[in-house]
Amino acid sequence: MEGRRFLRFFSLSLCIGLVLLFTWSHLPYAPPYVSDLLDCTANSAWCSSKNRIQAKPPIPTRRLKDHSSDTPHHPLDPLTIQELNAVRTILNSHALFTSTSSYALHSIELQEPDKSLVLGWKHGDPLFPRKASIVARVDSKSLVLTVDLTTSEVTVHETGSHYGYPTMTLEELAAATFSPLKNADFNRTIVERGVDLADLGCLPLSTGWYGGADENRRLIKVQCYSTKDTVNFYMRPIEGLTVLVDLDTQQVVEISDKGRGIPIPKAANTDYRYSAQRPNQVKKLIKPISIEQPDGPSFTVENDHLVKWANWEFHLKPDARAGVIVSRAKVWDPETGELRDVMYKGFTSELFVPYMDPTDAWYFKTYMDAGEYGFGLQAMPLEPLNDCPRNAYYMDGVFAAADGKPYVRSNMVCIFERYTGDIGWRHTECPITGMEVREVRPKVTLVVRMAASVANYDYIVDWEFQTDGLIRVKVGLSGILMVKGTSYENMNQVSSSQENLYGTLLSENVIGVIHDHYVTFHLDMDVDGSDNSFMKVNLQRQSNSPTESPRKSYLKATKTVAKTEKDAQIKLKLYDPSEFHVINPSKKTRVGNPVGYKLVPGGTAASLLDLDDPPQKRGAFTNNQIWVTPYNKSEQWAGGLFVDQSTGEDTLAVWSNRDRPIENKDIVVWYTLGFHHIPCQEDFPIMPTVSSSFDIKPVNFFESNPILRTPPNVATDLPVCTAAASA
């Protein structure tokens, strides 16, 4: 019995990223199966423009690849399994690690060569010496090291005096959920709350920072749930029970139980899995649909990481902290026939998720998912047909465990072409002109997707490339709400409209707590070169006198180039609209406009927290929606290098307030997508995906419409696929 209890507890304790994989479903609707879908591939003999023979479609499988012999081909290629093993060997023989048994490797990533070197490198050139950047904890001290894989030299760097700790390892997160079981008071409390220890599932939750006596200890809080009768244990919280654990010693520091008397919500109607729905509940709302490509995809992935599609080329790699990194994005110019630089590097820099409940068991829930947990470490294998369409290509992530051993996160990223019936451009002439003109072009895009399951929440991040030169970055939110137990079963039991539930009563004894999501992106724009400027184009109302025009007012665009960082700290205003351009002042179009790209905002929710509130100090990178900083290799993570329990001394806001020059410099644009989430009953027991996006769009970059000369679709180009054979 004891072994069975620990096995079950262990499987749940690893849900923060090791083994728990939620089956996608918009219950009670049926997900598509391969047998529902037709196959139309380059080698298909049964589905083409000339042939309509029914056949059994192939079963799509996850792309399983042996990475043991991978070799780098590009200066930005991630570390291979062989290189990670070499790093581990070098560190194990270094004095820092041979003199102690108390160490953990929190991250091992490629130390990218200097940007100037990468910009000068061409395919076929030899690679620069490969180096690894390591964040380690040795004898309770955080260290940053560089390992030269050519010379085996190890360099230890100064980390400064900023308070905070590295991204937590999956191993120590799992261990922290065991720690309460070693405490007799905790076990007694669980039994008193009516939960069998065999049905216990716990989560390790970052503590944030609030000052006090525990400032110099690595701490984590553990809260637990009942897993009895449901896979959706998040809906069965043991409310008010919080265990404070020392991460370094794995000892229980404090147990707080402020929830006695609050019942554990029932398991009924919480299971979201398709297999758990009763047959009479399943509703198949749509017939099978699949986008087929009889001639194969239009994109290629060369040497595992170089993506080429239509008029785009870019480098793509999974990353343990950022999720995915898009680098060296270039677009083909139809006028010159050349590839032109657009963006040197783009990635998710940080996520900030503050919950709006100040009570004892909730006030600290102000997560920074990239810096505390590792956004890429929480990425789960994508599910063919449901996460990604059948025509998708899959890319694996290769990461290092806390002891340095490499492991593979299979199918972490997918790449696919999307056609949803959207229009690239069109015009038809009205009959009064006497001209019969009907010109329309379809829009097909390329999508790079990853999905991270950070405990209960699922984030879907898409980088979508369009043939007109636009890049759309979209974030989708799904998964399961973090809920609060309550004694209320119906709103008629709430005694006063003034009583603060801190959220919405979703089901009996379940409150969905109000919270925000902020996703900050690092966009190192290189528009036709590295030296760019940030220009604000403000629309202002102008007035006319009656003698000038029958019109009383019109709008005028006023252009202002930001000189320093504070000029580019932007809070979006609905009634003071602007466009935000990144221009290359030294490159002009034929008619004299500076070439550029503009940031088109979306998902504009802004933080309303007090600027002096400790969570907002740490999340000060959300004080503005847009920031612009000079390129600095050390300034990549908006919340700082060491985010866990940080105090806000090393954030994007701190860097930007140095007010450095940014005109005609190598600059980085930062944009934050924001979501306010007031939960509703439709979010129970699992949330339909809510998405928002922003665009990076060419503005005077091309001489004219870059897809003007693309051909329209014609019937003979397209396959005809039918479910039944036609004789």
C-alpha cells in the first residue's frame, strides 16, 4: 500500500512538466480520428484532381528521430546530444563540481556567437567555436559558466548582486511535492480534511517575493488536491492548505491551513476526456475536414533548423526557457530578387500571471512561467491531427536534466501551411464602369507552433508568416482554470453583493479566480540591416476654419523619431492612436520613404496593479505595452536572468530607465500581449481556447504590393477528394 501510494503521488507531482499530458478535447465533441480524414499526398493514388478512388488513409505518427548523431550546421543551431554529453564530462572533472556533491545544472544552452559574427557568416563557412552557457547551483550559490567545447576551458562569470534564483529544475519541483509527505502534521491534516493519502496530488508553486525573514532562502509552496474519481484534480482543491518548503533542503518550513470547513468540490462533471463522456453526450458538430497537398508541402527544413517557404527563410530552434526562437528571418524582394533582413531574433521572453485574490492561500500566485518554470521545459509533445494538421512537420527539443544528461522532447514544435479560405488581395469592378474585372488571390500562410502545459494552463504560441511580408504572433490560452474551493453552491447563498468572491462561482463549491496573463516578446528587428530607428506616427485631429473647407476637422499623421529609450516607452491609448514603425533611415524606397516594418498591437490589456505592489515590481516589464532598447546580448529576459523570488532589480523596466540612445542603433522592440480573465461557466471544466495576436508588418519596405504577381487558384491545380468512390 505504501509503495502504491507513493507511485500515484509521484505521477501527479511530475505534472509540472515531466509526464502529465492532458488529452485535448472540446468536450463533449468528438475529436477527429485518422479514419475520418482523407489522404491526399504526392504519392497518393486515390485522391487527386484526376482520380477519386477511396482507400484507407495512412495513420499519422509522431516523428521519432534518433538524435545521437546530430551535428550542428549553423552558428545558431542548438547544442546536440553529443555536445551536451561533452559539457557534462567537462564539468564533472572541474574543481567546482569535484569538490562537492551538492550541485544542479539549471540550464545548459548554446552560447550564441556574437551577433556581428553570425551576420557575417554564410552557408558553407566553417562554424565558430561552439560554446555552452550554463546556469548552475553549487553549494547553494548561483553561478553562470561558459564551457568552450573546443578547448574544454570553463569560465565562471560574475552574476552581480541582483536577488533571485535560476529557473527551477524539474527534478527539484518533483522532490518538493514529496516533502510534505514526510511531515506527520501534514499527513494528519490531509486525513482530517477527508482525503485518502492514496488520492493525493500536489503541485509546486513559486512563491514570488514579499520581503521578510525568508529572503535568503529558496522557497516553494505546495498545495494539494483530491484525485478521487477524476483526472481533473484541479477542480478538487484542498482549499486553504499551503505548505512552505525549502527547495535546497527539501524540508517543510511551515504549514498553513486556513481552509477548514471548506468542502472539497465533487468530482462530478469535471472529467474532460473524450473517453469519459457518455455516448449520448457526444455531439459531432462538423463533418471531417482536412487540407490536402497532392504535390507535397511548399516548405523545406534544411539541416534540421533552416526553414524555407515561399518568399521566407529563417532559422528555428526549440529553447528550454523561451519555447521556440525564430532567428535570421529574411523575406525575398520580387523587385531585386534578393533576400532582405527583417528580424535577427524573436522569442517569448517572459510570462506574468498574477491572480487577484489577496488571501493567505492565493496572494503569492503571481507566476512568471518562463523564468521560474521554463516555458520550453513545459512544452508537451504535440498531437497529430488535433494540435497540428496532417501536413505538419515536427521538430524535437533536446534539453539537459539537472545532472546534465540530455533528453529529447519529441514533437515539441510543428510547422505547417494553413489555408482557411482567407483572401490575400482582391478587387472586382462594379458594372457601371463597363469593365469586367474580377481579381482575387488566396492567402496561404506558414505556421510555426508550440504548446506549453504549465501545470493547469495550456499556452499555444504561433509564429505565422505571410507571403505579403507580414509576421503574425498569436498566443492562445486553454487548459484548466486554477480554482478556489468555497462553501457556496449557488449565488443565492452569497449574503451580500459587497462580498468579494475574487472571481466567479463556476460550479458547486468552485470559484474561478480573476487573473491576468501577460506575454512579453523580444523582437530584435534588423530591417535591411542592424542600425534602425523607432518612429512614432501619431494621428492628431486638425481643425479647419469655415473659409478653408466645408469640413470642420481631419486627421494628420505626425512622425517623431525616438532619441532615447524613454521616448519609446509606450502605453497604448484608444483616443490617442499611433503607428509604431521600425525604420532604416539609411535605406529609402524609389520615392524616398525610409524602409520599415511596423508593430501592429493586439491583446492590449494593461496591468492595473499598484506600481509598488511587489508582484508588479517584479513584473514591471508590463508597465508599458511597448519598449525599445539598444541591443545588448545580456538583456534577453524581460524579468531578469534570475527570476525566481527576484525583487525587480533586473528587469526590462530597469534597463529602459537608463535612457540610452536608440536612434539609428541596433535596437530591440519589446511587446506585451495582455489578457484580463474573468472566469465564466463556459470555462468549466476545461476552457475553450481564447487567442490574441500582434503583427509585424512591412511599411514602405517593398516598392509595391509584393504578392501582386502571384497567380490565382484554378480548378485543375487543386485535388478533388471524396469520401466515396465514384465509378
